Amino acid sequence: MRDSAAQGMGSPCCPAFPRGAGVSAGPGPGEKGLAYQETPELLEGVKPVPGSVEAETPNGPGPEVRLSLRRWAVVLLFSCYSLCNAFQWIQYGSINNIFVHFYGVSTFAIDWLSMCYMLTYIPLLFPVAWLLDKRGLRLIALAGSAFNCLGAWVKLGSMKPHLFPVTVLGQVICSVAQVFILGMPSRIASVWFGSHEVSTACSIAVFGNQLGIAVGFVLPPILVPNLEDTEQLAYHISIMFFITAAVATVLFILVIIVFREKPLFPPSRAQALIQLKPPEEYSYVQSILRLLRNTNFVLLIVAYGLNTGCFYALSTLLNRMVIQHYPGEEVNAGRIGLTIVVSGMAGALLSGIWLDKTKTYKKTTLVVYIMSLGGLVAYTFTLSLGHLWVVFVTAGVLGFFMTGYLPLGFEFAAELTYPESEGTSSGLLNVSAQVFGIIFTIAQGKIIDRFGTQAGNLFLCSFLLLGTFITVFIKADLRRQQANMDGEQTVSKPPFDLWLFPYYELRVTPALSSPHLLESLSLGHYHNNHDSLLLSP
């Protein structure tokens, strides 16, 4: 078999070596491995394992794994302009009744100012995800912050009751911006952060979006009081829109200055393997098809969509539900929304830290899902009791788990789909969330109008129960963690011992039993211009 390999016959997992590469008679009795004669053609293109002594030498030829201090500036800046965009999503819904009075339109029309975010995302996901894969993080960050800034300024032109179409246009532009934002958290975490901090980084990135929703609940009722005089209302609304536009402009300028495509060195073994893969080998269409053939990921898409869709519906209709039971409490309705989101941000951050420590993705996701269902049941039956403080407590419990689930879904998806693009997997999750969000918002709104808030919330509870059962059947196939573990094995004991005189002696070790390590080697660890220098175990 050894002679046939040298003569070019090869095998599916042991490709033929280029002609002219001589083969020795092999090791002596009792020795393991094959010894291949050193030739210039065989040496060309061979790279050391990332993290090896040679790779970590400043002048070494291999990719060096190192963390960049800029990573914190990147993720915090992203969180800030994501915050601004999320604020613009909910700023109409949090004072729904005031905008209905100002523009003279129906509550359903104001609901659509929130739902247009969900509707716009669905057709634009795939073009934006393709751009993210082909052009990278910086272009997507620039586009997202630019659209967010433009939409904010357009809204300033809608300060008359008959200019409702202008405010719709501004909101649609902002909804285009969020297509460039929602798929970024897990991608930023993977490209900029090490393997032991990716979940925390993803939580921080999602944190900004949730904080924006929180500010969107609490600030509009304060800035725009419920007044009968439309001129006074226009003045207060213009203040809110102007502050938003100014903040969006500053953030856009900062993105231009601060945001970079990627760090100089890969932050983790898994990211190093992806960067070593030649770009021409990547097919966006094939990537989507592979994701849709991944049963565990498809189950997660449905479960994530059900949970997040319920959150979108609750956020959009919260003002209507609270005002129905507590008339004149617009400010407290906003504070309840603030409670939901702030407690959810704490849940998201704690869940990210917990995942980085334990890597228990499946168990954590399932527990958080069950607790989200319990929180929604409690909120449903306490909303009509007449005690606002009880509503605050149950809303806080609901938000801690339901909002805390959002980064869990992103990170679990990144694990299940590695080495596929995080932008694509996150985008598919978000499409599911937008579709269910539109369906749940319209359906719950109709149910509330006809049967009351309790029936509307029980409608959402039934779908959270379904999502819990679906989550049970997701298998914890943690591919990214396995790749990082295999990478660490190659550092402590390389799969091949290379002796640079006068032969390369290739030893087969137990590390080669990992399918993910074989996959990582095929991405280019030991690659010449002709064939992979790889032996079948």
C-alpha cells in the first residue's frame, strides 16, 4: 500500500503525492509511521500548526493566535448603534395611543411601524448575509449605521399630522438598517474573541439591542406626554426625533473611525482554521443547503422563532395591554417594558458567562425555555389583578428568561453549524423570529380586541410550550467546541512529528480519530500546491 501511494494511486482519505516525491523504505521493525524523503516540491506550502512554537514566533510562517484589545471597542460600538436602532423600533409602540391621536390613524397602523422591521428583514436577509460573507464585517457595520442615521433624520420631516407617510418612510429605512445589525453578534464574537469568551461577547453584542428596547419603552412616555394640543405634541415628538438623529450621526462617524474588518491575528484555533480555508472553496448557496439539511439546526430555527416571536408580540402590544387594565398609566407601561428588557439583559449576560464556563448549551437552552414559559403564564394571570407592583415582578421574571434566551440561540446555532458562517446561521434564526413575530403580533392583537388580554397571552403560552418540546429533541452536537479542543491537542502533541533532516517522519496519533481534526487539516494546515499531506490512520 505504501508503494502504491508513492506511485500516485492514493485513496479517498489519503490523496496521492505529487510525482517526484521519493519514498523511503520506511521505518525499521517495531517503529510506527511512514518516512517520506524530503523534496522541495513536498516542502512547498507546508505550514505549522497554529499555536505551535514556530507559529507563535514573531517571524514564524504560521498563523499566530492572539487577542486584540480593539475587540472591546468593536463590540461596544456595535452594541451602541444596535441600541439606537432598537430604540427606533419600539419608540412608536411604547406610546401607541399618543401617535394614534397625533397622526389620526388606527392602532393597527401604528403597530405596523413596529412590524415593518420584521417584514423588511425577511426578503433582505439573504442578500445581506451574502454581503457579510463576501465583503466582511466592516462594510455591513458601515451600511447598518448609515441607514440607521438616515432613517432618523427622515423622521424629522414628519412633524405634521398629515405627514404620516414620511414617518413610515423613515421607519422603513431604519428597518433596512436592522437587517445589517441582527446577524452580527455571533459573527463579531467569533471573528474578534477567543474561544473562552465568545458567548460572553455575543451576550454583550445582543445586550445593546435589548438596552435599546428598554430605553425605547421608558424614554418616549417621558419625552412625549399625552396632550390634546397637536402643536405641543409635535414639539415634544420633534425633540425625541432630533435626539435620536444626533446620536445616530455620532455613532455612524465612530463606526467609520473605529470599526475594522478583523484583528491582525485570529483569536482562536477555530477561527484560524476558517481563515486558512481558500475563499474560492466557499459557496454561499451550498452553505445554506448544508444548514437546512442539519436537523438539529432546523429544530433550533423553529424553537428560536417561537420564543423570539412571542417577545416581539409582547413588546409591540405591551402599551395596549397595560392601558386596557390601567388607564392613563403610559409611563408605567413603559417602565414595565423597561423591567422586562433590563432583567433580560441581566439574564443574557449571565447566560453568556455561564456558557463560557460550562459549555452546557443544550441544558441551559432548555431550562431557560421552560422558565420563559413559566414566566409568561405568571404574567398572564397577574396582569388583570389590579396591582401594578405584581405586574412589575412577574414581568421581570418573564424578561430575565425570555430575553436572556436570545444570545443563547445565537451561540447554540454557531456550535451546531460550525464551520458555516455565523452570519448565515444567525440570519436564518432571525428570519424565523420575524415571521413568527408578524404572525403572533397580528393574531394576538385581534384576540385582545375580541377576547381580552388573558386570551391573547394564553395564545402565546401555547406556542412557547410547543417550542419547549422541540428544544428537547435538539442534540448537543457542539462542533465549534470540538474544533477548539482538537486544535489544543495539536498544540500539545502535533498529529505529525516533522523532522527536517533528511526525512519527514509522519506518525499517526490518537488525535487523528477525531473527524473534526481531519476536517480542520483539510482546510489547509499541511497543504502544498498539489495535494494535502495527509495519511489515513
